[in-house]
Amino acid sequence: QVQFVESGGGLVQPGGSLRLSCAASGIRFSYYAMGWYRQASGKQRELVAQITIGSTTKYADSVKGRFTISRDNSKNTVYLQMNSLKPEDTAVYYCNVPSATGAIWDWGQGTQVTVSS
């Protein structure tokens, strides 16, 4: 079955950086666009970054210029480099395949990112 395993989260001070990883299995990874989503406590899950099969990227305005999404098809892995982190970036971060209605597959466990001094 399709599985996404996110890792790399943690507690970081404002202005700090983290690099998230998401390993995918059960799909032909190179055939799919991939996205990073986040869900803050009490809020809806939102798509913050996406990368096409040709590595074209797109970002939510809230993270543009600070986050960078990339992929390594040889490792079935998508990454999210997060710089200049802000307290409002605090959320559980997930990866999935984007669709018009949200995402295609079931969600993984996510990885918690907490930005706090």
C-alpha cells in the first residue's frame, strides 16, 4: 500500500532552519507531483509547497522565499528546506500527492515543527 513517512521536525528558535524529509513507498514516485502540507492546531490542513515531475515548484505566499521543496527520485524522497522560521510556521507537516480536492492518498503520521523561543 501507499505509505509516506515524514521526518526531520523538531523545536527550533525563530529565525532558525529545519530540513524535512518524506520517504514514499508503494507508488511510482517519479510519476507524481508531490506536495508538503501543514496543519496547525485548530486549523485546516494547507498545501504550502509542491513540485512537479519536472521539478517545477510552487509555494504558498506565506512561505515563499523561505521554504524550498526538492525531490530525489532515486530515493523516492521529497524534501522541504525551511529557513527563517517563524512561530506561525508551527504545525504538523505532511507530504502527499496533490489533487484538485486536496490529496490523493491517505496521510502519514506527519512530523511536528515547533518554532518558539
